[in-house]
Amino acid sequence: MDFQERTLTSPAAQSMRKLVEEFKKLPGISLKAAQKLSYSVLCEPKFKEILKNIIDISENVEICEKCGTFKPAGENCANCADDSDVICVVATYGDMSAIERNGCFKGSFHILGGLIEPLEHILPENLRIAELKERVLANPGKEILLALPFSIEGDATTLYIKDSLENCDVKLSRIARGLPAGAAPDVLDRRTVLEAFNGKTYIN
Ligand SMILES: [Zn+2]
């Protein structure tokens, strides 16, 4: 075994390779980025501290199975307990953050976890639509405000939700048209989001 072979198969080199593989499992991390992160973690003590902090913080937070928002681990969900008259339905956590940041809605949220996209194998059962119906049945007389994009997927999801809630005691509304086609609230500026919320229409 020559020097290069010994170096590549040494326990330290194998650990480094495992570390790179682990980082690569994270979304958006390329091989190059994974190598850079692995090197930083091994060479600089402060990076080990950052990783520990990430684990500590993430262990204290979990996703509420009913509404899809984040809640303190092991505790009741404040968003589900919010008894405001309107529940705002969004596709993603990013959309909810954008709406909260813009201050145009201050009630309870429901995060679907995406939009219906059969070609991407995202079907209604992969989204929190059944959970939305459960919330509606448990809270009759509420308004469900759909803040979904005006795209093929957004329209398909809206139609599916409308059908699912057909015989329920619920008012169903959707934010106004006027949003650029395919744009989610996540990427829109405050004025556009405000106008969309102010011009909502009832669809049932
Ligand atoms: Zn919840």
C-alpha cells in the first residue's frame, strides 16, 4: 500500500467522507459546499458549537400535525387554539411568513404543505386537506380564506378544497386576482399582498 492509498483509506479520511455524505443529504447542499462545511466543522471549534445549537433548537420545535405550523415540542399548538373568525390557508411556511411580515392578516393559519401537482406526484392526500376539513367540522361557521397562487396548481387545489368542504358550515373565500400568474404570496411585496387580501371574493 503506497502513501496515497494509505491516506485515502485511513479512518480519518473515511470519517471525512462520511461527514461530506451527511452534509450532502441536506437540501440545497452541493458536493463542493458539503466538503467546505465538513472542513470547517473539523477545523474550527465554533462550527461544532453551531451544529450543536442547530440540534438543540430543532429538538425544541415540531410541526403541528393538524395545521402545519411550528409549535414548541410537546406543547399544545397556539395557532390551532386561535379562535379568530378566519383561517388563512397557504401552500407553504414561506407564504405564511410573508403574510405575517406584511401584517395583512392576523388570524389562524393552515399550511397545506404544497399544492396539488399530479405530475410531481403531489396528490391531495399528500397535503393537509383532510386536516383542514377536520378543523372546519370542529369549528363551524368560520371563514376559510384561501391565499393560494393563481396558477394551474393553485386553481386545482382551490377547486379540490371547495369540493371537500361542500356540505360544511363554512364561508369560503379567496384572495383577489391581480397577483401575477403563478406568484405565491411569498414572493410579493407588501402593497400587492394587501390589495389581494382587501379584494378577497367569496367562492361558495
Ligand atoms: Zn396547530
